[in-house]
Amino acid sequence: MSKQLKLKIVTPERLILEEMVDQVSLPTTEGEITVLPDHIPLITGLSSGDVIAVANGEYVPMAIVEGFVEVKNLVVGVPSGTPTTITEVAVLADFAEHVSELSEEKIVQAKARAEELKKLMENKEHVDFEHFEAELERSLTRVKIADKWRTKKYRK
Amino acid sequence: MSNGKAIKNRIKSIKSTKKITKAMELVAASKMKRAVSSTLASRLYAEYSWEILTSIAQNAEELEHPLFTDRSGLPSRNVTADQRKILLILITSNRGLCGAYNAQVIKKAISFLKNLPVGKEGKNIGIDVVSIGKKGDVAMRRLGVNVIASFIDLNDKISLAKIIPVSKLVMDEYTALHYDKVLVAYTDFISALTQRANIKQILPVSKTDLKEVIENLVVGVPSGTPTTKSQKEQKTTYLFEGDKVKLISSLVEKLTRMQIYQMLLESNASEQSSRMVAMKNASDASGEMIDDLTLVFNKARQANITREISEISAGMASVS
């Protein structure tokens, strides 16, 4: 078995995903990067988009909104043998959702919500505006990512 | 027997009240469970973001960020400042019937307002309030404190998205130099039976405080799950992609937001548990009341029967 890395996706609300994958692509603020096992330690910001993990040749796409990623190598002591390192990729996002959770129905809703929010944003107070802005970005990201993965194959 | 019916009616009304309080108790219990579990769920995020922050800090030697620097000592501000200002965020519930929960935190806030140190010119330090929850809002307005914003549409199920306006407002006001300090009055959830009203400073961020908060989160969880801290021994040097300053500032913003979120969750858990206890007491009290009233009712009934019998036998005696 080839070497794998440990992917963790965490939001303030819950732990979304924790599993061993072959590689993971992330939308950083500077562009898109792909992390393979034994990547050097890295910290960077994430923009909104999709985190695509590849596990056993299958894509596991997740829609995320803003956050950070921390890549580090953990030394795991095996009782009998030599210690090995595991690359851990921790994604801290404000929101994260598996693409399969974005069903057709939800996309339609998200689209409608995005439209509605856009209209509302024009005549809202400052405080509310922040909330709507975040909501809007979340809705738009959902729509974008769901559209992108509609025709592609991925692991549910 | 005139009051037999009245007693019966009272028993009936107390019984229906008991049903309601019992139902409220159960609802509060399940809501409390959810609130507690979401408090624990946010722990992991807190831990990771702290780790990232410390790794940045140790690589960048010194964290220089407006949210970190303590402004109270800056001379330039003291000279020009008309008054130094403090912003207090008061977290209360929207609804009553939850024991001393609201009263405690409001009392704490009021005593804080009274004990404010006196400013340079002998004037009080200006204080503004952001209220979360109707109860605190009403109390503060009655006191005549300047409430600059009130958030009363947060329900029991708090999501992070709902905190964004609160945290954004606070951070904008702070970075715009309107305030020197931001404090939060909230209720600490210690256990289902004990909650403590507390006032904590969130801005400027003090690194030791923040660390304490996060460590407390970790301690509050049953051990067994190895934390990331135990696994890494040596410090690694990280590669940073992008602007480090930007990274730090957005990380600090997120940590502050997370702290507010955490405090709201704590307060929510406290609210539900104190409501649960209050409703449990009410149900118990109504049970006792029903027992007492049933006893009174039975006594009255018995007295009535005895009287009737004696009347009949007296009538019999007079006839024969």
C-alpha cells in the first residue's frame, strides 16, 4: 500500500471528515495546491472552493468556505518497529459540506437564496449586511461547487 | 360544604401547570444536551487554530497585530482622548422562566458598571453595551446605559454564521479605535447544576488568556482521545504561503469570533440547564401542593359526611 496522508476537515461546529487519503487538492488564497504524503510543513489561508481528496482512486469533494490549512508531519512511534511519519493535513474552515450533501433540491434552494440575498443586500443596514455577505458567499460556493461536480464521478 | 368544589378546581389547575412545567423541563434537558455537545464540538477547531497561531508566532518572533496590542498604555491616546471607552457584550436569554440565569449575569454586569475606575478628568470611563438576548437588552435600557446594538434574533440553535455580525461589529469598532477594551459578560457552564456569571476580556487579545481558554476546553473533555499536543515533540518550521500578516490577522479574527461563539454556547447551555432546574423545582413544588390540597379536600369531604350522618341520626332520635 502506498503511503497515505491523514486528512482532517474541521469547522467550529463539528469535525466533518477524518480519514486516510492518497492526496488532497486545496484552493488556497494564492492558487490551487495539491498535497501528497511527506509534504513539508505548510500553513496557508484558504479561499472558498472545493477541497478534493483522492482516496483509492476515487474523488471525495468537499465544498468549503474560507479557512486555513496546516500540513505537518507527525512522528508516530510503532511499538515494535522504527517510528514512521504521517503527514497530517488539517483544514480549518468556516463551513464545509460534502458535495453529495448538496442535492439538486438544495442547489435550487441555494440559488434562490443567493438571488434573494443579493436583493436584500441592497437595502439592508450595516450589521445585517455582514451576515448576508457570509450567507451569500456560502450559497454561491455551494452552487458553484455543485454545478462543477454534477457531471463528474465521485465517491458518495 | 362550600369549599370542596373550590379545592377541586385548584387541584385541577395545579395539575395542568405541572404538566406544562414538566414538559418544559424535558425540552430544556434535551436542548441542554445539544448545547453541551456543540460546545465540545467546537473544541477541536479551537485547538487547531491555537496551534497554527503559536506556530506562526514562534516563527514570526513577535506577533504584531492591532488586536493584540494593549492600547491603555499608549500615551498618544491618553492626551487626545476625551474619554477612554469600554465595550461590554452582555449575553442573556430571549425568554424568561429560567431561574436566576438572567438575573445573575445582569447583576454581574451592573456591579461591573458601578465599579468602573474613574478616568483622568474625574469622569467615569465611557461604556457602551452590545446586548445579545432580549432580557439583557431591556435591563440595560432601563438603566440608561448606551446600547449601541442589540441582537435578539439568535435562537437556541446557534450557528457560526449568526455570530458573524456580532464579531464583525465588535472588531470593526475596536480597530476603528472607538474602544480600548472589549469585554463579555456571559454565564460559564460548569455543570448542569452550577453556572457562574462571568466577565471576560476578549480584546485586546492577551495570549495567556487565550491559551487558558483553549486549555480549559481541552481539560473539560473526557481524556482518552490523545490531543495533538502530546503527539508532536519537536517544533517544526513551517512554510508560509501568502502574506503572513494577512494570515495572522484573519486567524486572530477567527479566534476572536470563535471565542464569542464559545461564550454564546456556554451561555446557552447554562440557560437551558438553569431552566431545567427551575422547571424541575416547579414540578416538585406543584406535586407537593397537589398532595396538600388533596389532603385538605379529603378532610373536608370526611367532615361533611360525618356531619350528615350526625344530622340524620339526630333526626331519627327526634322522630322516635
